Amino acid sequence: MPVSGQRLVYENGDWEVDLARHELRARGVPVPIAGRAFEIIEILVQSAGELVTKGDLMDRVWPGAIVEENTIQVHMSAIRKALGHDRGMLQTAFGRGYRLLGDWTVRHQTNAVDQADLIGMVPSRDPPFITNLPLAASDLIGRTPTVRHLQELLSAYRVVTLTGPGGIGKTVLALEVARGLSQTFRGDIWFVELVSLLQPRLVPSAVAGVLGLKLGGDEVSPESLARAIGGRKLLLVLDNCEHVIDVAAAVAEAVVHMCPHASVLATSREVLRIEGEYVYRVPPLDVPSEQQEEPKLVLEHSAVQLFMARTRAQHFNFSPTGDDLAAVASICRHLDGIPLAIEFAAARAAALGLPEIASRLNDRFGLLTGGRRTALPRHQTLRAALDWSYELLPQSERWLLRRLAIFPSGFTLDAAIGVMKDTSNAASAVVENMANLVAKSLVTLDGTTTPERWRLLETVRAYALEKLAESGEAQQTARYHAEFFRDLVTMSSRNVQTRAAAENWARCLRETDNVRVALDWAFSSGGDAALGADLTAGYVPVWMQQSLLGECRARVDTALAALDRGAGYDRGTEMMLRAALGMSLTYTRGPVNEARLTWERVFELATDLGDTEYRLQALYGLWLQDILVCEYRAAAKFAQEFQDVAGRDAAATDIPTADRMMALTLHYLGDQAAARVCADRSLSGSVRADRHVDITHYGIDQRVGALVLLSRVLWLQGFPDQAVQAAKASVDEAVTLDHGNSICLAVADGASIIAIMTGNAVDAKHFATMLRQYADKHVLGVWRTYAHALQGRLLMQDGAVSDGAALLKSALDDLHDTPFDIRFQLYLVWLAEVQGAAGNIVEALGAIDEALTRAERMDERWYFPELLRIRGELLLRSDAVGSAAASSECFAQSLDVARNQGALSWELRTTISFIRSRQDKTAAAELRVMLKSVLARFSEGFGTADLIAARRLLTELEA
């Protein structure tokens, strides 16, 4: 221990730790570091080379307090930052503690002047302490964790800057942090408002005046101010530094370097950029998502809480529920969770009502005015808050900010450069200006995507759009914006569909909102329709991948209408647009005649242009049209032609699609053995490295489609367990691909059908819900109709016969309006089954007879045995003359067709129905042999409904 008049200085190379002065020095120059962080260094240097546990640090630095793990991490981060290039001296023993490396030697110093200095520098441990902090006028809402975090930061860093856009609440937050420290800081806390200063050079004098320092000379410098502060223990809160940023930064830097017991908390829309500064970007208040509807959860968001509190202050019985609460959530979202904007909106809501505010947010700068009379002028209207920031910008940064407003959903650096290409700014200058706008809190990092993407808060964007319109640059900027995204999505006009390189694909998926804005401009009166057509054609793969088929159809319609008006683009672009139209029509409106004509035109263009890729797409589209209207013989011809073209002119990865097309056709025609061969071959064939290409070409993933078909064939052939596995695998693969249309196919035509066939009501209900959600989400009318039918069947099965029948009939009515018939027969069967169970035999027979007539006419054979079986059961329950004989004939026909198809599951069902229909029990032995013969051919699925029923019946026969 040092004797009187001495102080301990630990030395290691360029570094010194002065325990008496509470200084960390590098090469003799003080390094800014706050009190608790210095206490940790003091402990570590005295135990240099030894492990100091986390528990020991907590006990010695925060005796008796409960300290969170991240608190120590904050201070360790501050120490590493202070050590700079030598941060490796602080070693972490994972989960245990820390060790300070190096050969630290002790030097005793005796210096009378130093000793005298120390007497003045070491702060008194006795209050009172002096502060000029104003009292809080109201509670600070939604910032409690932030306040605690900032207080910890101030114990680790000696200069902390709160930054963020105007109205984010920097000043209010800084004051709350300072008030919270007033009982533990044990020093003076001074609040210095800089907003009224017109001359930056007056900053040191303003600080000196608040501190009561009497400094001589004509002009006070940052250094003379720091010398006057000396060893005083104080926290200096410098508020609103942005318009005097250079001098404010100089003052802060001088104070932390020359005043060992002083710390600085600054608020500024632009960071100070000084050594030792910790920058804290104040986030907006949290807002409910658009999907958040539960009132209790909506009220948990701090933006909503602020809106409610400020509105109730002027309208005490304000208590919104239902749609009004949803309106509050929407207002908070549109205002980006910015506290100042929310306070303005709350004041207007108290006077004008929620609906008026919600409907007029597009005019937010005219609406959100009338702040507190005593507020700063720039806080009395939303426009004034942004004017303040805008007017501080140099011309080049104003220019860039205006043009960035064209991006509705964020942008990358290359996109920002793209909209500035007519300016004198080189790319490097744009990068520099971007960095400055980020530092000034006018551009923010888009934390929802990759680190290379930025955005403007919606309020800032609305302001910048106004400035863009006033500048006369809006049209040119919109053109550059549209050209940039056209170039991004289009490698060339001829290979746009195959350009899905992985890095571009993910990028394009994020640009949907930007593309929408670009297309709106391109097809406007002042736009460029040819540019818009190229962009539309280029973006088709993305709409297909996102299952935005309704939007795709509408955008393509617009582009083709421009073509009809004579817009200048080539037949290749027309071909791509019409192919997209054909596919989107099929899945949104069904196989209307417009879709067939569209595919015929695509085939014509592809043939003329020698384009194999689009010939295949056209053949697939025409095949799908015939499949959907149950023209299976015609569909088989298109499937064969596709197979011929693919085998001769296309890549090997197109062959599995040809096999799937043929498999589905054969399945409906009743040839299940051949269908399974084709399905197995499709699944074992070559798979594209990028499966999104198949989705773009054919609207669904082909492997998912093959699994769906295989599940149906497996069930028919008597392999229920394998059918369930294949059906669920199709759903899993579709979900992994995150493609809505493929998910709907897997759920509707595979998983839900198999769940119903195997008698699994739980799975059937789960898949019905899943189908409805995805059909609604992606606005897929075809699948929505199926979801209604499926829900109707399940309701009737649960006893809600009238409600279920209404839904089923509604689905049938939807299909009567179009030739979309592929599932019509299935819906009729469901209706007949449940009506029969309810005793409505005449209506049920009418439905089943209609289904049989359609099946005969269209040669749809896969369900034919079941139609005959159900008709036989209904006839048994009717009063018609000769119904028993007719019933037996139906069962006989059903068994014959099922055996010819190799449809063991249909054969089992009909066998059960036939045996139960026999009144003559003397034939029990014969019937038992018949049932045993069918059951013996099953090797799995014994837990499914049909097999359980069959074994129960066999037990009855044996008894």
C-alpha cells in the first residue's frame, strides 16, 4: 500500500491505470471510461493474470444488488472499446469470469501538486448535490427497460449519445434517465438546452452559464470550460446538439478527456463522432402487427398505451373496443410508433373522433398539429419537427433524401445509387451522403431483413415525397426507380423465367412493394408502358412463388391492355405475359374459356419463336384445362405431346412433369396400376436445382403434385398407411417451399381426401382449417370453394346437417357458374352421403344419379365403384318397387369395376355393403369367406375406419 502522499499507478507497456486519479491512460493520454467500468479495471489489474469470477465482480462492484448478466457484459464491452487494438488483454473464461493479461508493474508516485489536486478532485461523499433537472410533467410510457439500460450504460461509458429522428422522445428519455440517477450518482446533474443557440461558438458559454462558472476572456473554448470543471463530479446533459454538432462534440470530448469525474449524456439527431462515445439509437414505441386482433394483446403495446393515456387526458371516458381499438392500432402503425406524432394524433382524436383521424392520415402534416403551447416551435406540428431536420441538411443530402422517398418498402445501396444516376454525384458520393443521413436519423436500418437494407420511417417518407414533388424531379426519379427494378428482375427479355439465381431470387422476393409502385407509375399517363410490360413479365416468377396469382392476373391484364393499345414491345414479352395470365386465370377463376384461348395463343407464339420452354408451358396449360373440365381423353393427348416434346427437345428435369401429367390422367380414367408406375417414375426422376422454376412454369411444385397423386393411388390400391405418409409428405414439402398454391393442392387433393377416406376426423378438420387459411391468404378462389365444400362435409358429419349442406350447395353453385368440374362429382357424393344419413333418400338419390351421369359422360372412372356402392345403399332404404334387385345390381357392378381397376379399398367397402344387405343369414359361411378373401389382401392400415369395420363385421359373421 502507498504511504501518505503517494498514489499507485499500474503500468503495462503503453497502458497505465492510475487508481487515485481514476484514470486509464494510453501512452500518457487519458482514455474516457466511466466509474463502474473503471472499478472493474481496478479489480482486474490488482489481480493481473488471475481469473476474477463473475460472482466476485458482482459482489465488489454492486454489493448487495441483484445484477443481470447483460449488465456485466455492457461494462466489459466498454472496457474492450477503451482498450481498442489491445482489447485482447481482457480475456474471457466462458461462463466463469475474466482475466487481465500482461505484466503489470506498480509505480509509486509522490507529488505535492498532485496531492493538492486530489483533495479538490475527489468528490465529497456527502450531499447535497446540485441539479437543474425539471420535474416530469407526466409519466414516461413504454420506456422503463430503456431507462434502466441507459443508466447502466452511463456507469460503463462516460459519454452516451441518444440519437433518433425528430419526435422519437430523446429529450424526455434523457431527462428520465438523469432523474433516475440523481439518487445514486452522488454528483451534480446539469441539463443544458442548446436548441435556442443560433451560433455554434456559443455552446461553451451556454454550458458555463448553466454550471455557474465565471470564465474570463472574450470567447469561452471547450478546453477552458473543461479546465474550469476540473475534478467536479457531474453528469452533463447536452440536449439538442444537431444544429451545433461540431462545437457540441468538441465540448463533450474535452470534458471526458480533461475531467475524470464528469460524464456526458447527449441528445442529437446526429451522432457526435468522438472517442469513447456510445451511440444509442432510440427506437420507436412498439406497435401491434396487422395480424394482432386480440384486444388484450393490442393494449400491451407501448404506442397504444401512449395514445390511450394522452387521449384520456382530454377525454376521460375514452375506452375504445372492437373496431375502434383496431383503428387505434392502425394509427399507431401508420405513425411508426413515434411518440410526438402519436401525441398529436391523440389530441386530435379527443376532439374529432377516431374515424376522422384514421381516414385522414394521408394528410398527416395538415392533421397533426396543435402541440402544447409551451412546446418548442418545432414540436408544435409534425411538419415543423421535420422541417428542422431537413433545413440542417446540405443540398446534396436533401437531394438524396427526396429521391429515397420513392421506395415504399426499403432499399439497398445500389438501388439508392440507381435513382441518383442523373446527378453529378458519383456512387462514392451517394454512399457518403447515405451514411450521413443514417447518422442524422433520417434513414434507418431495416432490421426486418438483411443488414444491407435501409428504409425511411413512413412519416419521414411522406415528408420527403412532398419535397420530391415540389422539386420537379418526381417523374425522372420514378423512371429511374422503375428501370432499376426492371434490370434487377430481367436478365434479358428471353431468359427471364430461368434466371433464378439464388442470390437474386431472395432479393426479388423482398421487392414486391417497390415493383408495385414502379408498375403504377409505368402504366400511368406520364409513365412508360413498354418499360412496365418488361417489368411485369420479369416479375411473374415472384408472384407465382408468393402465390399472388390474383395480383399477377391483374398486372398482366394491364400490361396486355397496353399491348393492345400499341405499346412498343416484342412478341416474346407478349408470350411471357400471356403464359402468366393463363396460369393465374386457372387458379383464381377456374378453367374459363379465356384461359384456353390464352394458352392457345402462347402455343402459337412459342411455336413461331421456336421456344421449347413456352411450348411446354402451353401444352401443360391446355392439359390442365382439359383435366379440370373432366375431358380426360383429350387431356391424355396433351400429356403425350408434352412427353414427346420434353423427351426430344427439353431438359431431363421436364420429364418428371410429363410423367406426373400422364399419371394424373390415368388415375381419373381408372387405370390405377399404370398411374402408379408414372407417379413413381416422376418422383424418381431428375429434380431441378431450383424448384422455383417449376412453380413459375406450372403454378405448382411438380414433386408435391406427384406425391399428392401417389397418395390417392396408394389408398385405392389398399395401402392406407403409405397413402397417409405420402399425403403428409406432400404437405411438408409444400410448406418447406413456402408456396401457397402448392400447399393448397397438397391439402385439398391429397391430405384432406386421405384423412376422409381413412376416417381420421381430427386430421380432416386440421387440413380443412389449413386450406381455408391459405386460400384466404392468397385469394385463391378455386381452393376457397373447395374449403367451403370440405367444411360443409365435416359439419354434416358432426351433426350440423343444415349448415353443412348449405356450404356444400354453395360450393356446387360456384362450380355451376364455370366449367370447373373436377371436384363437382366429389361434392355431389358428399352431399348424397350425408343426406342419406339424415333420411333424405330422394334428394340423396338425385345427387348420386347426377354424379353417375356426369361420370359416364366424362369417362371419370376413379370414383365410379364408390358411386355405385352408395347408390346401392340408398336404394335399400328407399320404398321404390324393385329397389332390392337394383341395389344388388349396383353392388355387383361396383365390385366388377373396382376389381378391374385394382382398387382394393373400393372393393372392401362394397363387399361390406353387400354383406350387410343380405337378409338370408344362412349364407353366412359364404359371406365370411368372401370378406376374408378381401381382407387377406391387405397388409397394412388395420387402424383405419374401413378395416376396423370389416373386422368387426367378420366377427359378427363368425358368431
